[in-house]
Amino acid sequence: MKRSIFGRFWPNATAVVLFIGFVFPVYWMFATAFKPTGDIISDNPVWFPTDVTFGHFKKAIAADHFWTLVRNSLTVTILSVLLSLVIALFASFALARMRFKGRRGFLIVFMIAQMAPWEVMVIAIYMLVRDNDMLDSLIPLTVFYMMMVLPFTILTLRGYVAAVPKELEESAMVDGCTRPQAFVKVIFPLLAPGLMATSLFGFITAWNEFPLVLILNKSVESQTLPLWISQFRTAFGDDWGATMAASSLFAVPILILFVFLQRKAVSGLTAGAVKG
């Protein structure tokens, strides 16, 4: 009986400790953003702000080029995710349904690409972009962000396509559908959890990416929010309230997307990992 109680207690206790460890920094960031400056610099920490202020958020939003950077971040993130999904849909279907020479090696290459750290290729990417006279442009960022998330997207969606019985596709073709029509009408609707999981992963990866934009985009008008966050501390000195407000604004899109997609995303990751 004691062993049974202990067996139920320690996993829950571990989960609570991990939850507090992960959630508390996020809570402290948002709480600090709403605190008056006096509470922030006080020697006695204010755990629950009572005097709420929105002045820090107004200061962050009023910063130079804020809305331009928001537009740039949304543009490169959304475009890179959409491009990776479109390419991955066709590639995953080919890998799951077709048999061709070099298929296994193709998969191994994608797995290696997924494991390779992009930071070691920054210099080569810079030289490539510079030689094509595309520095300070959003196009290289979009292309390379798409390439970052493409291997994971293909490998995950391949598991979903492979899990769909071939008989469903063949039945649709017997009923008069072409192979592309069978893919759109039969396979594509069953890929929704995988699409959500890979979309969330791609959005977080592209939204948070820092080294490439630091190297490729020097003009402020062509930069994105991660670089703005890194420079916000320098621009506003010791104004921790404004700094935390800027960080909160940066985190809001990811939190909103995660809240809407988290169930499908988690099931998509697990299902795509074991099927196919």
C-alpha cells in the first residue's frame, strides 16, 4: 500500500516541480511588465502586482520601427512555414507511397540535415547571400527558415501518409479520382494533426531565429523581432519594465498559437513519430 501511494506521488510531485520551473519565469516576465517601476526595483520582490500599469507596453510599442519589425517577423515566419508545408506534402507522399532508387539514402540525408546545427553554416550562408547581392532582404531569411523546418516537416508528414491505408486511395481512384484528386480528397484531410504539429514547430523555429538575421540583415528596416529584443536592453537602459513588456509582446503570438494548436500538435508529434 505504501509503495503504491509512493508510486502515485513521485510522478505527480515531479510534474509539479517541472511545471513551476518552466512556468514561473514566464509568469515573472508578464508580471514585471505590468508592475510600476518602483515595485520592480524594490528590494522586497512583489510577487503579485496590485498596482497594474500599461505604461511599459506603451513605451515598447512606441519604440522606433516596432511595427515594421512585427511585419517583417510575421512575413518571413508565415511564408517559410507555408512553403515548407507545401513542399513537405508532396515530398512526404513520394517517400511514403512511391518506391524509387535512393529512397533510403534520401531519408538519411534529411535526418542528418535535421541534426546539423545551422550556426556552423552561417558564414557560408552569408557569403552566398552577399555574392548574390541580397543582404538586408527578407527573401534569404524566408528561404533559409523554410529549409530549417523542412526536414522535420517531411519526416513527420511521411509517417502520417504512410499510416493511411492504400486501399482508401485505391478506392477513390476506382471511383474515378485521379491520383492527385485522391490525395486531396482522401489523404490530405487525415493529415490535419501532423500539419498542426509541424506548423507549430516551424512557427516557433522561424519566429525565434536569431543568428541568421543578425548576420544577413544590418539595416533596421529589414530586421526581425528577435534582434530587436536583444537590442532593447541597450536602447532603454535599466528600464526593466519596458524590457519585460517587449519580451511579453514577443512571446504573445507563440502562446496564442500554442493554446489553439497544443492538443492537435502533441497528438500529431506522437502519431507521426511511431507510424510509417
